[in-house]
Amino acid sequence: MSVLALKRRRVLSGMRPTGRLHLGHYHGVLRNWLRLQSEYECFFFVADWHALTTHYEESGTIDANSREMVIDWLAAGIDPAKARVFIQSRVPEHAELHLLLSMITPVGWLERVPSYKEMRNNLPDKDLDTYGFLGYALLQSADILIYRAGFVPVGEDQVAHIEITREIARRFNTLFGRERDFEDKVKAAIEAMGAEDAKSYRDLRRRYRERGDAQALESARSLLEDREDLSVDDRERLFGYLDGEGRVILPEPDHLLTEASKMPGLDGLKMSKSYGNTIELREEPDRVQKKMRTMPTDPARVRRNDPGDPERCPVWQFHLVYSDDSTREWAKSGCLSAAIGCVECKQRVIDAVIEEQTPIRSRAAEYEAQPELVQGIIEEGCSLAREAACETMEEVRRAMGLVGS
Ligand code: TRP
Ligand code: SF4
């Protein structure tokens, strides 16, 4: 059983600024973020350095793309009053932690990250034989650990990155969380909690260690979280003492698996920029109409009265995302019996897509018209993020012996 996060209700996630977001991002990622922002303390950031690991030759657009992406987020409903929205390169402490963690990260761990080999194979035109690209997953680990995030919402393809983050945190804590007088300090910290909490902590710890009672571990952690008077060091010690022999300086995050988006592209494959089958989040209605009207349908429906099979039609995939039960029933039976034509069948989803985009487009236009507002939101987010990052870095430097304690 691993050590969970100290700040268990903190969520962190990031996206590379690879251009305008599309409906696949909206249904796959952003809607999940929208839900999380009301339940957790959220940090959402633009991973612009990560974009450089693969796009260093065309870096001229990174700044503009980052800003546009933030506007996409805000337009989709990310609320800067709830979530901190920031840009990775404006919080240079990420780079410092990345560097420090690089000292203890075996090269083999990075070479074995599945996406490392995959991306090199998938992008054969790019020279990815760089030090920076090898460090992709480590930079991501630093992004996460610097906020001591409890949860990281990511898709399936990123789970291996969270796993390596946990391994690195564990290694860091093992190497730098040890103290010669750990047991004495733990004892003092327990006693300082007062008789009642001290007894609960000891009982819960025993239940966990002797019987593997995970519920007891949870309760012990929340007991510590609720004690606001505990010093940072003592909290780290008491967390660490639950299942190890050292302080927990960098807690291990958990991934929050984002359900794979069912959002199809115009051709029925997964919506993705590299397939050229996207509808942008802010695409103009007439362009949406045009793109969707030329979508392929079941090839069996050559003439209007040829029956079709929705299972062979990308338009049906759109109905699954956008239509209610009765519309789906209408489309399905109408298609199978040739009672409806493809044009009317499509029009229903075209209308639904445009309706979904309308408020998003208008919010985006408001932000586009006020660049200082967007600038201000980013600055505020960066400064809040930086505060949290600096707190962690002070402890990291201290634990590593770079500054005296
Ligand atoms: N690698 C992520 C992606 O490609 C982006 C990312 C960078 C990230 N750092 C992160 C995601 C930290 C979550 C947490 O989508
Ligand atoms: Fe596709 Fe609808 Fe035409 Fe059937 S009627 S083939 S589901 S567009």
C-alpha cells in the first residue's frame, strides 16, 4: 500500500498547447475538468515546455497557442474563481524540481515508459533523440509532485506517466525523508496531539500495519489532515510513519481515469487532429454545417429508399453523443426502414452540435475582445501556482541538503 497525497483534495492536470481544441477535447477532457473544479482544489496548466520536447523546430507559435488554449478552457466553462489556470514556463520551479529529480532517476525508467518508444515510432520525421524528450515523463512528474497533487485526471495513455511519478516520489522520500532521530521526533509529534488523538493515531496505525486495514489508514490520514496545528515537518513524519520509516515529502498521486471520449470524428474514427476529422470547439456554424453535411454515411444507402444500418454510419456515433433516447429511436428505426433520409438524420446532430457550441463561441469572443482580462487570469493563476510550488521547493531543497534546516 502506498502513501497517498497529503493534499488529498488537490487535482492537477495539464495539456500541451498543440493548437485549437476540438470537440474531442471538450467531451474527453474539459467536461471532466468542469466537474472537478467544483469538487476539488484544481490546478490546470498549459504544458508549453512539453510541447517543446517534440515541436522544438516550430516553437514560434507556442505562446499564441497557449493563450488560445486558455481561452478555449475559459469558454468551455473553466472558472478562474474556482480553478487556478496557469502556464508551466511561468512557474520556473517546475524546471528546478525536474533537474533535482533527474539526479535520482535511473535512465532505464525513462527509456521504459511506453509512450517514449511509441512517440519515437509514430513521429519518424522528428529527431526525438534528445535529452529533453527522454525526460518527458520526468518533467510531467515534476509538474505533479511540485503541487503535491492527490489526483491527476488523465486518459489511459498517460497512466504510465502517473505510475513513474509515484516511483520517483517513493524514491525521493526513501532517499531524503530519512532522519536519524525519526522515531523520537515521531513520538514527540504524536504526544503533542493530545491524549485522545494520539491514541486514535496509534490504534489506527496498528490496525493498518497488523491487519492491512485500508479504512484505518484512510482515517489516520484524515485525522492528520484535520489537525491544522501540526507543523509541516511533523505532518510529513506522521504520514510517513503510517507505512514507512521516513517523512513523506512528495506524496504519491493517484490517477483519476478519464473515461475514454466517445466523441467520434467526422469519419467515425476517434476525433483527432492528426486524422484531420475534427470539429473545432469554436468552429463557425456554417463551417460545421458544411463539414457535417459531407460526412460519410452507411455506404449501403445509395438511394433514398435503400435501408441502412446505423452501426456502419459515423452520423449514428454523433447521435450517441448528442441525441436523447427518442431522437435516437427515430434515427435508428428510420434508418433501418428507410423512413428517413440521411440529410434529415444528419440535420438533427448538426443542430445539436451548433447549439452546444453557441454559448462557448460567444464566451470565447468576449475573452478574445479583452486580452488584458485573459492576461490577468493567467497572471493570477501563475502567481497562486507559484506560491504552492515555492512551498514545496523550500522543503525539497532542505530535504536534499541544499540549504540548512
Ligand atoms: N503529457 C500530458 C499530455 O500529453 C500533458 C501533461 C504535462 C500533464 N504535464 C502534466 C498532464 C501533468 C497531467 C499532469 O496530455
Ligand atoms: Fe447514417 Fe442516419 Fe443515414 Fe442511417 S439515416 S445512414 S444513421 S445518416
